[in-house]
Amino acid sequence: MAQNEAISPGAGAAVLEALFHQSPAGLLVLDTEMRIRRVHAAPPLREAPPEQIMGRHFTDVYDLSAPGEVEAMLHGVLENGAPARGRLVGVRPMDAPGPEYLFSISASRVEDSEGRILGVLAEVLDVTKHEKARARLRVFDSVREHVGRTLDVMAACEELVQAVVPDFADIAVVEVVEAVVRGEDPPPSPLGRKVPLYRAAFGHSGGEEQIQSHPVGDVRALPFPTPYAQTLADLKPRLVALGPDTPWLAAVPPRAEAIRASGARSLITTPLTLRGTVLGLMSLYRTDQADLYDEDDVALAVAMAAHTSLCIDNARRYTREHTIALTVQRHLLLSGAAAQTSVETAHMHVPPEVGGGGGGFLTFPLPGARTALAVGEVVGQGILAATTMGQIRTAIYSLAALDLEPDELLARLNDTAVCLAQERATLPTGDPMPLTGSCVYAVYDPLAQTCTIARAGHHPPPVIAHPDGRIEIPHLPSGPPLGSGEGPLFAATTITVADGSVLAFSTASLLHASTSGAPDSPDTLQRALCDSVAHPDQPLQDLCDDVLYRLRDDDTRHGDVILLLARTHAFPADQIAAWDIDHHPRAVATARTHTQHQLTLWGVEEETAYTTEMIVSELVTNAVRYGTPPLRLQLIKDRTLTCEVHDGNPVAPRLRHAKTIDEGGRGLFIIAQLAQNWGVRYSLDGKTVWAEQTLQPATTPCPQQRS
């Protein structure tokens, strides 16, 4: 036939007839009243005789999921002539009940050669398998997006249920091995019949009123023989049809009752496994008889279970590490507060839901009735952060024994943190986050009624509640963060602290959790301290609880909330004795006389008193021989007996071992042997050499019996 030769009407009709019958899609010819006039291979009607459908309204033949919308679309095509493409609609044959099909319906108007409207030609394409595959992919994408967003076993199970109900399952149950919930390793597979499973999540498309065989949080072993137990025995998924006469339901009466009440008709059970180890079980149910699970659904369930298992195991490992870190931190904090004569302390620690482990505090006595107070935290979380804070605490103890000022101590502590950071960087499994931290370190001197404070990093300064009602936040220069290696750029500030003042040291997380959000409003800590001024006899632990009860419940907080409170007290005047000493050899005998008299007044045990006199003799002798005026002797009776001798020479004495023929050089050696501890403390006007002894309780001689 020539290229431009016209097709005859008869030949054109034959071509159209061939196209109609050979079309891969279903075709429906509808008249202007939407009655079916001709049909070709519409999937649900391939087996139906023509006399059952010809002349009937299409809504009488098809059970449409949205009949009104489809009919409006067809009338729109009939009226304006604009074709409609790809309308998705669920369809069932009205007279032949069966599974629902998903059709893509396109329509165009049919006109004769003179332009008269004859009806509508509807193309019906069966896209059921394609759309189901897309729906499965959407469900799987939802599972991958939403499951595992938090490192929490229970949350991961709940996220799985929310992702599959109602798009993939009408009922979903997730159960995990009880040990996994606690962060422990699951037992080896295959699981025995007595291994308990924890019901972690339950979801139903019908709402919360759905009957459960067991509530969420229930722990019990799986019954045998059932598909659930068999799935965990061979680690293979099961596709099970459910009905009133399903034989294995007799072994699980509670589950059988719940299954019958819900109308479930199809079940998929899939093990939650990782590297051959069972973590739990996922059970999915469908209640629609016309939409039962198939093997493609089983493949999707296996993929979802694999992703969820990985998330659950990550959460389990995190839970274990988090538990260990908090345990280590808790043991460190329990030993962080020591009772003092001049300072009453109380503390509060609130670990976060996520992270944490890097916060810590400590209080300990210093020579001269002084008390050290410190609060700090290191960047990071978990076991590494907790152990790093333990190392920082140990370093603070060691440096404090050298009687360093707070700014000098932080400078040395920074050097230690730099060394720790270098060691961390060399570890093969080290934390990629560099070691940095913040700290505030204070020394309270009850004899001078002062508190000397220094801080490193952006640690919040302490809040001081004075007895007169004033709330003070001292301006403290901020040094570089610990571990930064920026050099000794720390400064100390000395503040006068009256008897009965309350000092509050905290971490930055406390400020974040206690901020009310209103501009210029005091935070929770300041408000609580204001209230405490009116009740000076309120126990400090009650004040800690008061602050705790006012905190906001914030799950996004990642740091430890730590509060250390210290209430100052004046040191008893009758437990201190001090004398000015002449810079002359005769001062040694005078010092011994003063010491002997004072120890007698204090009732110190005779042997300890004799030892103390020897220590005072050596201290004063060294001060007279090597020091410069003025000289001052001070005795302090606290939990220990402290002897202090001050002179104006800043040069430190040196402990050495004298030779046999040497006449001197044994003074500090004798002091080191007699005293429990000794050291040197420097000041602007010289130095103080001190020695401590443990006090023994005085013994009263028993009265002699008369004969």
C-alpha cells in the first residue's frame, strides 16, 4: 500500500477490531449512561460470560474502592473531551467475590465521524503486582528510615510496629529475649523452650481496644509446638494460614482467643537474628481474607527483621556500655564526698537517657583544716568518658597533695589531660573525639573565711548564697579547656565567704535543664538558693532534692546533671592555737613549751603529744636556721593534729639523707618518719611547712581497786 493511500472504511474497522481484541490492557466501551457496551479482557471479567455484564452500569459490575470519584472522572471526560490518565482504584467483581485488584484506569471520549458523542473508552490496566511491589518497597523504606533512630531496644521495637501497621500488617507483635533488654548477650542458638521472651511492642490497626494475649512488658517462654517456637528453633520464617480449626492453637489458649477475637486470617513469624544468634521474634497478622500474605510478603518480612535485628543489637550493645559506664561513674561519685568539720556537703547526680558518663565531682580535706571542692566533665560518653574522668579525679588528688593553688593545679591538670589525649589518640579502637574537658576547682579556708576558685573551659561559675540573702555569681576568668594544650592561662579568684554561706557547683547540663525560658529570669538553682536563705537549717540534701524536683524533663539532654552543695561553718576557735616565734635558737624551747601546754589542754594522748613536740622542734629549728622573720607556729586539732610553722623565706626545704658523719640535715627526714603526712604551702609572704598526725583517742587509766 502506498504511503499516502487512504484506508478504506472496511479496512479501518478491521484494524480497530484487531487492536481491540489484541490489546494487552482491558478495554471497556461505555455509553453516555455509563453502561457497558463492549468489553475486552478486563482481568476480573475474563471468565465472565458477556450476557452477565453487557448493558449493566459499570458500578453494578465492579465493586470499586472509590466509585464516586471514578464516575466523576468518566463524566468529566464525557463532558469536556479531555482524556484522563492513570487513575488508581481498587476493584473487585461484584458477582464473583475474590481478591482485590488494583487497576490503573485511563479514559477518552468516543465520537462518530460527525462529532456526535457516543460514550467513553476506558482502558483498564492491572497494576496489582506492580503496586504491591511498590507498597512493599515503601514499607521497607519506612522501616529503614524510622527503626533504629534511638539506641534503645524498646524504642526500636515500637518503631518497627509503627512502621508496619497498618500498611503491611493489621496486627504486629515484637518479642525479644529478656537478656537483650538488659543489654546482656543473648543465649546461644537454638533457644530452648524455657528461654523467656519479653513482649516489647504491640500494634493493631483497630486501636488500643484490641485484645492482647499478653500485655506489653510480659515475660514468658514460647509454647510448644507452635509456629513461634519452630521459627526460633530452625531460624526459618513461617507463613501460616489461620482459621477456627487451626490445630496448634490448642497449645496456646490465650493467643488463640486473641487471634479469633481479632479475625486474623494469615500469619508471618520471622526470627530476629544477627550472626546466627536469636534476639527475638516478629509476628505479623492480617485479618482480610481477600488479602492474605504470600511468599513475596515473607521476603519483605525477612528483610525488615534483618534491619531491625541490627538496630536492636546496636541498642543492646549501647545499653550494656551505658550501664557499665554509669556503674563506674556511680562508684566514683559515691567516694566523691568526705565529711568535714568546717564544710557540710551534699550532692545530686542525674545521668542522661543518652550519653553521659563524663561528669564527676569530689570533695576532700586539705592540710590546715581546708577543703577542696571540684566539679568537672569531659567530652564524650560511655565507658571511655567514665574512665577518663576517673583518671582526671586521680590526678586532682595527686596534685592537691602538693598544696598547689587552684590556678596552678589546673595548669598541671591541663598537662596531664594533654598526655591522656595523646595516649587516647594512639589506641587502635580509640575515640575519634579529642579529649577535652571543663572543671571548676575551689579551696575553702575556714580560718581565713575565704574561698579561692579557678576554672578551666566554659564551666559555669559557682553560685553563692550569702547568709544576708544575697545571691552572688562571681566573675571568674575562664581558662582554656583541659586537654587543649594552650598553656598555663589560668587565674584564681579569692572570695570572702561568711559562716553559713552555701556554695553551689554544677555542670552546664543543670543550667540547660533548669532554664525557664523567660528572659532575665533566674534559673532553678538561683531560685532554690533564694528559698534556702530563709531556712538556714534546711538540710543540704533536701535542697538538692528541691532543685531536682524543679528540673525540666528533657530527653534531648546529653550531659550529666551534677550539683555539689557546700555549706560553710566557722572552725571552732578552741581547736586552734597560734604563737609568734622569735627568730632565735631559744625559740625552739619556747615552741615546745607552748605545744606541750596546748596538747595537755586538748587531752591529746601522751605518746602523740611527745611525737608532736619532736615535730615542732624540728620545724622551728629549720625555720630559725634557714628561714627569715616573721616566724609563726600554729596547731590545729581537727580529724588530724596539724603543726604548721610559717616563715618569710619562699625557698622550699629539701628532704635528704644525711651521712653518718654529718651533724645536721636530718630534720625533715625525722619529720617524714614521725608524721603521717607533711608538705610545704607557699604564699605571697613566704611559706608554711606543715606536718599531720592521726589522733588516737585519749585513754583514761582505770582506777585502782582498794585492797
